Amino acid sequence: MRRRPNYLAGLGSLVWLVVVGFPLYVLLISTFRTRSSYSSEGPLSFPEHLTLKNYVDDFSNGFGQDFLNTVIVTVSVVAIVLLVVPPLAYAIVRAQGRTIGTVFRIFLLGLAIPAQAVIVPMFYVISKAGLYDHLIGIILPTAAFCLPVCTLVLTGAMRDISNELYEAMAMDGATPWRVFWQMVVPLSKGGLSSIVVFSALQAWNGFLFPLILTQSESTKVITLGLYNFQTEHGVDVPGLLSAVVLSMLPIFIVYLFARRALVQGLMGVGGK
């Protein structure tokens, strides 16, 4: 029996495409026009002459250094999370006894503590440690606040691995370390992708820690660098939007490569 086309669903999809696509059009087309063109013609019209001047000016005005600092912070935070969370989640899943469960519950208390509540003592600790106005002073607290969520996600992914697989590896004489690397890590790729994307987003979009824990131009990150486009004379909207587009690209690329495993991890199938 031939199915009738669902015109209502098609109409709804078209409306949703317009709702999503129109802001993207305004964002992208504004980056290729001059400031005077944007002011005189408005943001909705198509510019008569396209230009890459906004992107060139972004890097000549120091946005390149902000971009590099953000990359360093993001890569470092993701590296710390990948170094700490997988062994920790594996220990939580496989350890016997109540002690590790109690430690896990205490560790998850970090989910209930917002960064704004501890920013003053955090500033004091970072200053006393000599890390103020250094990128490491942003990296460490950002990674610390990523650990509870990442541990929770990856623990759920590892718990989806059946005990029969562990028993089969044990019968082959595999050590816990070999089980971890040869079985647990490959089967947890969905959870690993989830924590990579989550921690990268937290580090890339971080604003509070860079604002409070840094002050010099050499340690400025993208979220603070966007302030440079606002002056006492107004806001350079095309330049600001081009900087926003540049700041979106790295995370968008990460998502493109990890989207399938990310969806699997969020669905709780552990990448199996």
C-alpha cells in the first residue's frame, strides 16, 4: 500500500528550517560586509560587495593570540579529563566494597557547587599558588569543575559493559590494566566522546575563570577578546560577528567528528 505524503510534517520541517537558517544567514552574511554597509543597508540585505576585511582585522587586532590561548586552555583541560576520568570511572565500576561508593558520592557533590559560589576562595588559592594571570590558573579550576559530570557520564557508559566480557578476559589471564585498555576503553568510546565534547565546550566557552583569574593581554581568551569590539564610540558588529564565527569553528569541527559516538554516549549505550 502506497503511503500518502505527510504534507504537515513537510511544512513543519520547512518552518523549522527557516527558524534555524535565518539567524545563521544574518550571522554569516554580516561578516562579509563593511561596518558602513551594515549601518546603512541593515543586517538583512545582501551586500553589494563581499569582503574578508573583518576576518583579517580580527587577527591583526590580537584575536589570533586570544584564539591560541583558548586552544591551549581547551586542549589542556581535555587532556587532564582524559587522563583522570577513565581510570577513575573504571575503578568506581569494578571496585568492591562501600568505600569506593562513598567516595564516588562525595565526589559527585561537585555537581551541586556552582563556580560562582567558590570564585573568591578560588581567587585566593590561585593567587597564593603564584598562578594568577597564567593560563594554568584557568586550566586547573576549569578541569576540576568538569570532573564530576565527566565521571558520572563515563561511569554510566562503563556500567553498560556486561560482566561476561570481564569474566572472559579474566579467563584469558588478563590483568586489570590490560582489561582496561583492550576492552573497557574501546567499548566506552561513546562515553569518552561525550566527556571530550563536554569538557572542550566548558573550556572553550569559559568566561568566569578567565575574567577573575587573568588580567593581561597575553593571557586573554576568546570570550574576553570579544570585548575589544565594543568601544566608547559603539560596537563593530561585523567585526564582532566574524570573531564569533571564528570562535565557533573549532568546537563545530570537534562535534562533526564525534557526533555519532556522542549521541551513543548520551543515550547510555556506551558506544557498543
